[in-house]
Amino acid sequence: MIIVTCAIIRNEDNEVLVVQRGEKTDHPFKWEFPGGKLQDGETEEECIIREIMEELSMEVVICGKFETVVHDYGHKKIKLIPFICDTLDELPVLLEHEDFKWVSSENLGSVDLCEADVLIAGRYLEITGKQTHKKESEPEADQSPVIDKELRKMINNMMSMKEAEWLAASTGENPALFQKLLDYSYSTDKKLAFRASWILSKVCDKFPELIYPHLEKITEELDGIDNESTQRSFLRILSLTDLQKISERHHGILADHCFKALNSGFSAIAIKAYSMEIIYKLALIYPGLANELAASINMLQGENSAAGIVARGRMIMKRIAEISKS
């Protein structure tokens, strides 16, 4: 039996990514959830993260996992292990597949999926359907006090973008809930910290003014955060924020952190992308940073970096050119 992992990758619109197999594969032109075979010595989680990076040059964060599917195709029998993942990368780079598309949950049933993936899709729709129904009947968060234990459980069990959006919307009228999310973001519990900071970034999309009093502390804490997922969420928040809200000293701290991340060979793609965006915004305030940013981006392009980060670098370079003209 072949052990295979697959990823149900969701974007910020809660759509799901499916990819199309090539003509010379054993299921030509069928669609599937991306993934691949488990290698000796790696965990299932390591496998899916590696496969998505190798096949699509995308960075994903695992948010959940559900029951394994065993399916016999006749010529092979597979054990398919599905993970629910989120990403902020909009465009996959197709290295093994013919095509890709983002599909809404209601249209997933109409996609011509491989047989095992049909079972996975059905299970995913069953789970998300139940959770959506449940949320519609729940009271608003501000109708009862924030209970730490229950909130932690809710965050750790969160499985859909709609749940995150619901909690983010509730936070606007509940300062205690906002503070809890911020506190959890600094937690040593990496799963809790990531999910809390991810929801916090959704809160900031809706209510950016809530994060303003905390921007300087977040900036100061960046270097000490060893949770890559939390750092990614914080950098996203900062990349979308009016950086004039923080002091010149914190501008310097933020620029140093982002340049280190950008020039490091170990930083994740999303962290590099947000760091580029932050430095660009700082360069609008301090034009002298533009040349240093351009040099860092040129180094990335010459290091055979992932296609996604190179493409973003080119976009930033065009915007840097506009600074030089003005």
C-alpha cells in the first residue's frame, strides 16, 4: 500500500485549491488535491509541507487533519492522509501539473476529481457544513464573558476561514477578546500562538485601529519570536499598517529585522515577502532604504530562490523605481 498525503489548501476567500494531472499520468487530466508520497524518516506533516513546496512553490500552514482514506484503484492501493492548510500565496507555480483553480465549497462537487479525492472532498464538505450550521445558531461573542479555557479550545479546534472571520468580527465589540488573542499570540504553545495571531490579523483587516497601541511592542518582540507562523502573522499585520503610527526608533528596529529576514537563507517565503513590503513602506518615509532593498531583492533573484518570491521581488522593484523618479 502506498502512503500519500494531500492538502486541502484554502485561500483568504475560503476557496480550495485543486490541480490537474498531466496526460501521461495514471489518471490523465483528472483533478486532485495536491500532495505526494511519504518518504522514509519523515512525518506526515513534514511530507505535506515538502510536497506542496516542491510541486507548487507555495508555503502552507497546517490547520487541521481528518480521517485517512484507503482506496483501491485496482493497479494500486493508496492510503491518503488529508490535511487542511491555509496559505497567503495566491499563485502556485506548476512544476508537475497541467492546471490549477480555486474552487468554492459549493462548486467542489462539480470538479472531476480522482476517486480517492472525491471521498476527501465529501468529508471536507461534511465538516465545514456542520461547522457553518453550528456558528449560525451560536450567540454573539459579546453576549457572554470571555472564558479562557473555552476560548483556547475554540481557537485550537478552528477548522474554517468562516469561523476565523466570525471570531474576528466579534472582537470589534469585545476588547477583552482582542487582548486574549494578543496574549495567546505570544504563547509558547505554538499551535495556539499561530492560530491566535492568524485570527488577530483578520481582526486588523476589519478594525485596524485596534492594533495601533500595540504596534511598537509587536515590533520589539519580533526578534524573540521563534514561532515562524506567528511571526508571519505579525509581519502581515505590519505590512498592512500605517507605519507612521510607530516611532522612528521602532522604524529602525523593524527595518533591521526585515532586512535580516530578507537576506537570510532560512526565512520562509511568506516572511521574506512581508519583509519586502514593510521595507518598501519604510522606504517611502526614508528614501535611502530603497537602494538597500533593491540590492537585497537582486540577491534573491540571483540565488535561485522560489519563483513566488522572485515574482514579488520584481513587483517591488518596479515600485522602487517610482520612488527614484520622484
